[in-house]
Amino acid sequence: MSIEHLHAVPHLTTSLKGPLMEIESHFLDHQAEIEAWFRQQWLKTPAPFYASVDLRNSGFKLAPVDTNLFPAGFNNLNPAFMPLCIQAIQSTLEREMPKACNILLIPENHTRNMFYLENVATLRDMISNAGYAVRIGSLLPDLEDKMTIDLPSGRSVLLESIQRDEERVYLQDFDPCMVLLNNDLSAGIPEILKDIDQPILPPLELGWAKRLKSDHFGEYNAVVDEFAAMAEIDPWLINPKFRQCGKIDFMKQEGAGCLAKHVGRLLQEIQEKYDQYGLTDKPFVVVKADAGTYGMGIMMVQSVEDVMELNRKQRTKMAASKGGQSVTRVIIQEGVYSFETWGSEQAVAEPVVYMMDHYVVGGFYRVHTGRGPNENLNAPGMHFEPLAFVEPCNTPDLNKSPDANPNRFYAYGVIARLALLAAAREIAASSKN
């Protein structure tokens, strides 16, 4: 695959059909300007090493609802395009760390989640195939030496205990040049990684111990305003409105008044946009933990009463996120319907786009047969459908309809890269603090 192909956005193909979007048409009409604009942005602010973006497509609106800087689904990508991932890794590391040779990969502390460990194995294999020595260092507190875990795919992962000598971390007979985190640090920054000499990607400050979704979507607001002015589009069509509260305690019911006030105002703002576009759907908002992942600490709200009348079970569910971390701050985000469906069951689906550096390298659909178009799909019972690719090309097919392959997925790549740019600016801001 040539380097020119790497700079193209891979166009994802699937049998999925949906509403013909004016957004897609608009992006196709402005494709040259959009790509030139992105090129300038990456020169100013380098992209993260990797990221994944959850999108929601309601036909009238296409927007990101979450950006993960420690993506954990590389095993769900179409294996046909692993060469693109490998070349993206080579391109990124040759630019950022030209002398790097040994890479220490640090995963989550999962030993029984085979889906996650398949992701670790896939990531390890991609880095190895890119020409780097890679070993997996575990933060498990009770791991004395090594642990081998056999996987359903026939592969295995070897977890090794991380050691530290002054300002360097290492494994037995392995001195890494850099550390790659695939652990979102929800439980905090481990002491063993603080103030080490080796570079760490993504930066420790971007873990959920410090990162806030409201900071990310604040950056996304600014990115979209700039992009929308260039592309001549209403920013609301690609941007979920949001608000945030101060401290909140769901179990003690402290902060409920503030939450209800912001929910009411946001629902009113969304209704005004729906009225502007002649939309008859009922607005809803998503209240979720301002830090955290794994689909925990999330509820869908259609009225102020929904917030004021939470029962104990609902409050308990909202009070804690991944790893039992207390939820003390929430973001109130505009809900975006997902009017895409998958298969004969017409299961609700949402695309997840994966990127390495500023290259779109794949994606999949998160599908849930038991959830509706205004519900969270990142929940038990979900499954993944890998997105296939057509041959990457430098331009979409302007002779086909906006909803045809590969044009629909060109739009997905644009929105995902806008969220990636917001994350890049987050990283730049954290490095200054």
C-alpha cells in the first residue's frame, strides 16, 4: 500500500442503508477544502497516538457522543486492513520517536475479559509487525512475575510485572524506549509511572483520573465552530449541545436542583433547533459521568421530572462508574437518535470509528437488539459488526449519491477526525498545565 493511500480516508462499506443526509452531500461538495483544512490543523496540533469515536446518526444530525483515548476494540476491526494500522504506527513513531525500538504496552487489569485481551493481542501484533519489539507490562498488584493467558483465537498474551529503577520502568531483560498505555487510569495514576524518563502515550494526564468529558466537548465546540465557518454548515448538525453541573451526590440527592435546571434549559434549546428544522421527534438528553467509560453512570432523560423523580435503584446506578469510582460530576449532553439499524432484526446500531495518528484505520458497528434509537447501546447484550472497506482512494465517488458507498462513510471519517482534533487540543492544553 502506498503512502499516498495512507493520507486518504478509508471508505467503509456495509449493506446498511439509512436516510439520505444533506450533511453528506455538503461534505462531498466541500471535500477538497475539508481535506486542506485538516492538513493545516494536524501541522498545528499533532494527533493522539490512537483514539476511537462513538458516533450517532439520526439522519438529520451526525455527531460524536464519546471519544476514547485508550481504545479497546482493535480485535473488532476488519483484519483486511491491518496493513493500514501497521503503516500508521510506523509513520507516527518515525515522526515522533525516530529512535524508539522497544515498546512497553500497559493494558487494563483484566485477566478474565477475553474480548479485551484479544484487543491487547491485536495491538501487540500490530506494533510488532510495524518493526518494534513489544512486551506487555501489567499493573496487577498481585502479579509476582509472569502470567500467560490463552485466548479463544488461539493466541496468548504474556503479562509481566513492571519494575522500576530510579526514573525508568522496565521488564526482566527488556528496557523500553517508550510506554504505550491501553489503560484509561480510572483508578488514578499509578505511582510506578509517575515522573519516569520514558515518554508515555497517551499522556498520564489524559486518563480518567483527571480528564473530563466536558473539557473534551468544550474543545470540540471550538473545533466545530471553526470547521463550520469554513464548510458553511450549521454547527448544530454535527455538534451535540451540552451543559455541566458542579458537585453532585446522587445518593444524598445533593445537586438535583442544579441538574434539573440544566436539563430543562438544554431540552428547551434542543426543541428550538427541532422546530427550526421541522423535526417531530421528542428531544432527550443524556446525563453521564463527566469522567469514565464502559457505558457506566449513564441515563437518558426526556423531562425535568425524570431527574427529580429518580428512584433509589436509578440513583445507585448513577452514583458509581468503572471500578466503583464515585460519580461527583456529570455532563448533560444532547441526546442524538440512532436511526441506523442492522440486519433482519433491525437492531439499533451506531458506528465506532478507529484512528491511529490522524489516519482513519477502521471501525465497526455497535449493535444492540434490546435497545431503542434513543438509548445507550454500550451495555450488556451489545455485539459488534466489523465494517468492511473498499479500496482506499483519495476522493469519494462524486458520481454516486451521498448515501452510497463510500460516500456515507466519508462523512463518518470527517466527524471522527473533528473529535480527534478536539482530543489533540486537549493533549496540548494538558501539556501546558
